[in-house]
Amino acid sequence: MGIEIWPIDRPKPYPKNARKWNAAAVAKVAASIREYGFRQPIVVDAHEVICIGHVRLTAAKSLGLTEVPVHVARDLTPAQIRGLRLADNRTNEESEWNEDLLGPELADLEALGFDLGLTGFDVH
């Protein structure tokens, strides 16, 4: 999988993006990028339209970044791009947290002095 570094304004938002997000989601992703760096590229189609990563791009802009990592999914058909765009947002909704393991994991991180807000969980 090739990753390219693009100017932040080059990836084009998908105008029919069915996924909504709010300022809190952008802030959590921005905090993650600030702490861990970009670990997942923005995915675009052959026409430079975003398939995956609208929130990541918005978060990067909020941080004042000028470049972002991008993967161009040149091997997918237009129908596959549209399907992937929906699947990426939908498939994570099928899983749930194992509370018996999550609580101790968060407690261990807290004992290490780690800022639990950087996990994306609301911990107050």
C-alpha cells in the first residue's frame, strides 16, 4: 500500500458523504493525531475524492497541519469506492466493548499517569 504526502487542501471532500460528525469527534481525532501522529492515511479515489478520512482531514486542518498522508485507491472501481466509503463507517458499529477488560485497561493506563482523554473515551 503506497502512502503519499499531499498538501492538506488537495483531498476533495465527497459531497454526498452520509456520515455526520460534530466538534467533539473532530477534537478527539485531533488529540489523537497530536499525541500519536498520523497512523491511518486519508484514502481517496483516483479523482482525489475522499473515501475514508473526512474527520481526519478536518482534525488535521484544526491543528494547522499543511500536509497529510494519503493512500490513493487506484485499484478499486467507482462502485467499490462507494461501497468502501459506507462500509468503513458502518462496520465499526457492529462491535462492542468488553467491559470486564476495558475497565482494567483504563485503570492500568491511569496508574501509568497516562491522560485517559487521549484514548477517545469520555472519562469524567
